[in-house]
Amino acid sequence: MGFRIRKTFQVLPGVRMTLSKSGIGYSVGVRGARLTRTARGQVVGTIGIPGTGLSYVKTLRGSAKQARKPAKSTAPVQAEAPEVEGIPAPPQPALFAPRAEKRLYRALISDPDPAAIAEIGADYPEWEPLCAALDGLLAYRDQDFDRAEESLAVAFDSGRDAARHPFIRRYAPYASVELELAPGVEVMLPISREAVGLTLAELYQYSDRLGLAIETVEQLEPTFSAAVSLAELYSEAGHHDEVVEMTNGLAPESDGHALLMVLRGRALKELDYFEAAREVLKQVVAKRTVDVEIRHRALLERANTYLAERKIAYARKDLQRILAEDATYPGLAEALKELDAAS
């Protein structure tokens, strides 16, 4: 597996967490780089190079309740990127720059033509991994998921990191992708092997190929964003022992820790360690500084644990606490129906 979340992991410069009514967000990377999937199950893809005239924001998939079908765009492709303080416009290629470099600069930046990117990779094999990464991410943005998967798989299987390519370092250090790793967990990432891998894993996950999704994320460096993604995938795949193993020793010192503890509590419940599950979730619920969205999720998981134990009155109390604050919270209606059936 290779991943373990420690009680006191380091949050590096450029890593921040954002919170909103709709969910929990983690921002990882430089300004302008984002990978997002919303708390309601919506997938949003973004590719942008601030200061170059390229900025895209597009909804790629609606909520999980919409049968995992891509949603229509909720924001148009923007002709001009917003002003970003401190981020200069990219330089122009030198007069004697390689032809592939000039062509990619034109296709990506000066005269955007996404369709030309794959052609450049085919014409210049040494540029294929980078072009495949860019083509795949842009195809994902445009809801062409078959092409996105094919190109991202080529980029990922190459073992190359797009972030280290001289072209990205020189012309697009702030290019961005956006996707949510788990319900309510958003990260910002520059165009990189990690962004390619996590996006490819999303494609596998939402076409019900969890094994491939897990295998892909396990090959990434053990960053916080990769670990959150992996924990969520393990949970969905029913690998509850792995979730427990990778979340040992946590305390709700931050919202990030608390979120992982909720996944741990759910895993313990699924393994029939009900008392242990309730103890973990109790710590999250009792932490006054934990964001309300995480607390609601902890209450829901604890209510489900009580239901599994046939402790109906305790389950009702937790569900009513959520109901009083957010009657539309995901999973609440289903839990209330199960409560009524058990009563």
C-alpha cells in the first residue's frame, strides 16, 4: 500500500483547506492550480494558465444521484484569464527554440487549439508523455472521457512527471486542473504526475473500476491528497482493514484529521467493531472547532452504527441533530427511512 496518515503529518507551503456550506476543500499546490470534486458528488474540471488568455471552468459530472452521468457545463470557457497578482505572463519561445516547443506553445497558449496537442505528441515522440497529459486533462474538461482516459493512461504509464518538463516550468507553471478526491474533499494541483494519476483514478472510479483506480493512486507519491483519495477508494471498495491501517493514531487536531477519522469510524463499523467506531466518531462530534459539514458526516456514520446495533433511540437522536441543521444532508433521508423501518 505505501500510505499511512500520521497523527502529525506536515502541511507544506501551498497546502491549505477551504470550507463551505457544500463541503470541505483542500487546496494543494501553487495559486491557480486546483483539482475538485464537490461534496454533492459533482465533478468540476479546470485547466487554466493565468495571464495567458486561457481559463476554463466546467462541470464534468453531476451528483452521484444522477447515475454518474457527466453534467452540462455550468460555466462557459473564459476567453481571458483573471488577473492573478504576482503571476507574470509566460515568455515567448526563443527564435531557435525547438519546433515542437513552438507548436505546443501556440496550441496551448498563444492560439489555443486543443486538437493539435495530440498531433504534436505523435509527431515528436519525446514530447508524447507531456502532450498526452495535456490532451487528457483538456479532454476531461470537455467531457470526452474516452479520449481523456486513453491519453492520461499513456501519460501515467510513461512514468514522466509533467511538472518537471522544461515546457511546463517555463511557460505554464501555474496551469491548473480541478477535481474532488472524495465527497467534500477538494485539492489544487499543478499539472503533474499526481494530477494525471488522480484524474485517471477518477475516471476509473466512476466507471466502476475500483481496482484500477486503487492501483493508480497507490503508484503516486504518498502525499496528503493521494492518501485521502486512497482512503475513500478503499472505503468504497470495501477494503476496510486498509482504511483502519492507514488512519492509525489520528486525533481531530484539524478538519483534515477529522475527515479521515470519519472514514476510520465507518470502516470500523463495517468490520463490526461498533464500540470502537462510536469512540472514533465521538471524538469528531465532540470537537467544537470541527467544521459543521464534517460533524454532520460523523453524526450520520454514528447513527448508522447505532442502527447496526439496534440502538434506535441513540440513532434517532443523532439523525435529528443533523435534521435540525440541514434537512438536505446527503444520506440523511435514507438513514431516516431505515430508522422508521427499524422502529
